[in-house]
Amino acid sequence: MNSIKSYVARLLFVSMAAITFSIAAFAQSEMPVAGQNNLYCAGFIQHGAMSTGNKIIGGQDEADKYNYSQNDFLYINMGLDKGVKVGDIFAVVRPRGAVKSKWSKKSDIGFYVQEVGALEVIDVKQTVAVTRVKTSCDSFLLGDLVQLVAQRNSPIYERQPPLNRFADSSGKARGRILMSRDGAEMLSRDFIAYVDIGADENIRVGDRLTIFRPLEKGNPLNSHPGDEEVTSRDYGFQSDVYKGGKFSNQSGRKSGDKADGKEVTTSAAKSGRPDLRKVVGEAIVLNVKEKTATVVIVRTGQEIHTGDWVEIQ
């Protein structure tokens, strides 16, 4: 019996040691902030001109469909004449149009470019190449542009203290959330968004951004209460027997050191106060262009809206 107990004890010890080692190894491993989907399918807002010469010109099954996806075969107008080789990987992008946003003061932000996916060359001819859809972020269309894949590395997750909902301003560059991928207007963790600060403001991949809004701003329903509805002159709340005066028990205070002035309204109470802000989340920069950056939201204190402010930490 004692030998059985000893064996069980040793087995439990070895199992606990293995679990402890696995947890320690996991904690020390480098975890990327963004997976492949958010890293290569995020899209961006570009200001400079984009090359439009190379594109998808045909599909093996184009007689049957217009949209193409994973493992479909597509033709591109690049072949031996442009140095294409079997095994080459190309990115596929789709410019969607100029970005106009009331949130930004920049007059010419640029145009939105959707990242559709990647193609792998499987056969090369003189002026065309046959490709297979290697990665599909969205449906491929004939006419989508083909470009060289730019190597991107995700920022590595770093353990952070709890989100400070009352953090002071860093004094660094700040901007606004212009829009998000897929047109979402109420954002949460792992959502992709585009902000109007970029290389012009010396922002870099991996920078952390505080997402905030001025107090009382950001109500998506615009359902802010109006003027105070109860004044000190209103009555009907006091006892009919023990009347002490016409004092409403729902009104604000009277101004003056003898309460002989007007009622102090909410707007009057706020006047003259310093800028106060409400921290609602945190984002990390994934891609930087001239006037904008693509970010992924990594922490939230509550829902985040397009139009919220961002500031480099």
C-alpha cells in the first residue's frame, strides 16, 4: 500500500512540475499583438499615388462566377517579362476612394485601400502568370491590383498595468479615429481602426495610443438632458401643514453667500474648469502611412466610437 501511495505521490509531483514548466514557458513566449488576419488584412489610408499597372486579369472559372476566394486560380498581367518566378507571393489590394471625415482637420487625408489577400505564382508565361489564392481576406475581383508583399512584423504583447481610466495627457501628438475596417462605428477589442496621425507626426509601428473623449462627449444617441426642469421657485413638494416656504426638493442650489442669487445650473458649474477627459481604451499601431496609421484596439474601458480622440503615450 505504501509503495502505491509513493508512486501516486511521485506521479503527482511530476505532473505538477510539467504544468508549472508549461505555464512558465507560455508566460515567457513572445505573443504577437495582431494575428495574420489583422496584420495583412487590416487595410490602410494612403496619401501618395499607388501603382496601378499590375492587376488580376482573369480567372480559371470566370465563366461561372465573378468572386474568387481561397485556392481559386487567377491570371495576372505579370510574367517572365517582369521577372516573375514560380513561388513568388504577391499582395492584392483594392483602392476604394477618397476618405472624407468630419473628425479630422486635415483637408487631404488620402484614399482608403482594402487589403484583399495574397496570391502565389504556380506557373509563369511570357506576359502572364497563373496564381493560386493563398490567403483570402475578402472576395477577389478581376481588376484588383497586384503588388509586392511588404514584410510586416506584429508588435509583441507586453504585460501592462491595469488601464488607467484617469490618465493624464502625455503631451504628445493626438488625433481622431476616422473610421474602422468594415464600417463599424462602435468598436471593441481587436477591432481595426484608422487614425489621422501618421509619419508626419513621427508615429511608429508599435506605439501605444490612449483612446479618450472629453467629458460629456461621445453619446451616440445625442440624448443629453436639456436645461434643468425644476427651479427653486417650483413648489408642491412640501407638506400642506408644515410649510416652510416654496422650496423645491429637486432643484439645485441658489448662488450668492446668502442664497439670494439665481439657481446654479449644470453648465454654470462646468464653466472655467480645466479640460477633463474620459479614457475609454488603448490601441497599438500596426501600419503607418504619410498622414494616417492603422491601429488595433487592445484594451477597452467601455465601447469606443469613431470620432474618439487618440494620443501617443
